[in-house]
Amino acid sequence: MNSGAEANENALKLASFYNGRKKIIAFKKAFHGRTSLAVAATDNPKIVAPVNETDNVVFLPGRPRRAGSSIR
């Protein structure tokens, strides 16, 4: 069985292989899963182990709007 975390992990890796870049952008307060790269892209110090800390993730404030939500 595959999880959303594995999907996120593989999407980030495929994007990196495709464009050759190391840095990614993630939103603060967003959860991406519990695989190694997904944890590194999660802004929650309670689940980020020292081995997951990296300068390759840039956190932006806010959260993306959900599909169908109204913009006011």
C-alpha cells in the first residue's frame, strides 16, 4: 500500500531529477507526511529529527487555499 507521504516524496524527487534543483518551497503549518523528505518539508519541530534538517527547504507563510474555497 502506498501513502500520500510516499506520493509527496516521489513528486519532490522527480521534480528535482527533472530540473536539477535542490531547493524546494513549502508552506508553514502544512503537513506533507512522515517519509524523510516529506518530514524535511514539514514545518513542525516536533517531528523533524536532526537528520531531516536541511537548508534546501524554504518555508513561506500561510497555507494554500483549498479547491472550491471562496476568496474574499
